[in-house]
Amino acid sequence: MANSSEFEKDIVEMLQSYCGELNEKMFDEAQRLTKEAQSKLKDISPKDTGDYAKSWRLAKFGKKNTRFRFVIHNEEYQLTHLLEEGFTHHPDMRQVKGRPHIDEVQEWLNNEFEATCEKIIKNT
């Protein structure tokens, strides 16, 4: 019985080590990919004065070996929906077409992160 208990502890330790290694690699890749996505957003964002495009920021929540989350946001958050979807200009009621730029970067980021995680899992 004592050997069974030690065996269980060994398995738990190995799994914790494996999960920690996966989490660390995924954290590093998530950080790299979100920085790249932030750069892509800066490049393809509509530019008038350029302030909107320069306003993309990256925020990190959580720690490397626990749950983590990266958020890309714009300091000019009031404009993101208007520029992405379009709006009605009220003085003359004309429609201003949207210039989609966020959705394509979000889709790229989701696909890249999923593919990267699959590679990490296969190679670890």
C-alpha cells in the first residue's frame, strides 16, 4: 500500500511539472503573439491624425505559472466600434462606412495561438 501511495505522488508531481512547463511555454507564446497583434493593429488601423493607431495598448493579467490573460485595447475606445462598424453622421444624416480592422487581427491571433498551442503540446 505504501508503494501505491508513493507511486500516486510521483504521478501527480510529474503531471504538475508537465502542466507547469506547458503553461510557461504558452504564456511566452501568448505574450509574443499579442505583441505582434498589437503591432498589426497599429499598422492597419485607420489613420487621420494617427492618434487612434498609436493608442493600442497591451495589458497582462495573471502570473506566468498560473492563469493568465492578455488584453489589447485602445485608449480611444469610443472610436473602435464607430471605425469598425461605421455610423450615421448626424448633421447631414449621411452614412460613414466602417473600416474593419479589429476583427481580422482577432481572427489571426486566435488561429495563431491555437496552432501554437497544438505545436507546444505535441513537442512537450
